Amino acid sequence: MDEKISLKSVDQYAQQYALHLVNSFFSKKNKITGPEILQLSTVKQVNLFVIRDLIIVWKKESEKIKSPYFDYDDPEVRDSLTAFQNTLSNHILISKEHFLPLLVKAVSQTIYLVLDPYDFYSDTLDEKEGGSLNSMDLKDTVKYIKINRAPLEKLVTRLEEKKMNTISGNEAFAILDQILEEVNFTPEEIDPYLQLFNQVVPLKEENFYEAKPLPPPSIPKSEPVNIPAKQSPVVQTTQKENKLTLADDLAKKKNVLLKQNLTINQKFMFTKILFHGDFEIFSEAIDKLDRFDNFSQAMRYLDDAYPHWDRESEEYLEFIELVETRFDN
């Protein structure tokens, strides 16, 4: 199983890296311009993500321009607003306090894209407000992605060919799955990018991954103790504490659904190997597993529904391990 990225560690490093760049640049200037942003980091993807987020801010602000007296949907008006946006993008001017959060996010997103492109794709294809993904918004996003860009770029092309203006996250994911298999996609080497980051703020790659939990220490069995009757209130308190703990466990269990714990590369692998490449069947199975009350119920369902699975394959064992973990928490 692939190691899981520690988003906390990535964010901490992003803070250090961004602060170093910001302090260096703003020691000489009060504000930063668009052309200066594009040259700020030696990791060009960082600079592009900053520009992307600025364009997103501009779009959100322009969407607020509504009036009962003027037709903002008129093609001529829209063309003028687009021209205005292009002009405005050439006159970016940001102070240090407003620029730092943008840079921190851009650094964090870049490291995420370098180390774990599959989960980055998954986040990118998450359904937005309204329950669907806008293909034009996706195209605008991909325009600012240079690292591991090919699969998303092909996805945009495929959507344009199908003339799909909106698409659900699951549908987009299924198409991307086909694309990754067709092109036999291999993520870019991470070392060149990490070396560029390391030149500014030293890093250790292993620090970006979550440490595997150590097995719980074995607790020796203690001899049973006879409790006098007068201490019975203590027993009642213990029972109450046990009930609270059980309630806490149930609450925690609801927050660790199998669907939420799967990484995108695991989804790709299980769909391809266990579910004959049918993402819809895979999704339905995961939803059913998340509705069961315990591991025994889940295994009965899997044994009945998929008796043909190779019980000794690595994919099966990894899948069952995840299902078991779902009910252990």
C-alpha cells in the first residue's frame, strides 16, 4: 500500500518556504506585480498556482456584478469584461500580508501534486456546489497546471469532444480512469522538484508522509480483584465511563467511512482488478459496505457477491484490510 501524505507536514513546510521567499522579496519592495510573481519561485508551478488563484478571485468578484438595469449577459458586454480581465491581469499589485497566504497555498498544492498526483486529481474532480463539475472551469484550472498535467489535459479534450458542459465528479473520474489506462500514465520524477525546494528551505522527503502507527503494547493480564460491596459506586462510575467510550467509538466510526479513506490510486486499482474496470459497480459496492454494521456482515456480502475473486491476490488482501479497518475504528 502506498504511504499516505501528511497534509499537516506539507502545510508546515509550505509555511516555511513561502515565508522565506516573501521575506526576501519584500525586504526590497512593498508590493509584488504579476511578472514578478511568475519569476518568484524556481519551482514554476508554485508561481502558476498563485496566478490561478488570483484569476479565481477575479471570477468570483465579476460574478457579483449584477444589475436590474443592465444586461451583463450580452455578448458585447461579456467580451468587454473579458478584455478588462486580461488588462487587469497585467496590473497585479499585492502587498506582503495579502500575498503570503496565496503563496503558502500554492507551495502546498505544488508539493501535493508532485508527491501524490492521483489524490490531487481526485480533489480537482470533486463535485463543486450545485452537484456537478463545470468543464470550462476545469479547462481554466488545467491551464495553470504544468506538472503531471497530461491526464487532466486529455480529460478536458475528451469532454470537449463529447460536448459535455457539466459532468458529475464520478463520471469525470471514470473517464480519467480510462485515460490513465490508455496512456499508461507514469507520474513525473519527484527528485528534481524536491531539489529545487531544498535549495531554498532544506527538506526530507520522508517527513511528508504519515508515520505508520506502532502496534499497541501487550498488556499483561492482571489477577481478578474482589471489590467490597461498599465500593459499588465506583463500579457504576466505570460503567458510565464505558458507555461514554462506546458512544465515542460509534461517533468516530461514522467519520471513517471506507469511501473517505480510499486514495484515487486505490480506486483505480480496485476498479480495474476486482470490479472488471466498472467504476459504477465499484462505487455501489463501497456504498453498501459503508452501510453495514460490522465486518462480518461486510464479508458475507463480499463472499456472496464476488465469489470469483482471487483470495490470495495482493489487491484482494489490501482491499479486505481496508474494509476491516473501516469497522475496527
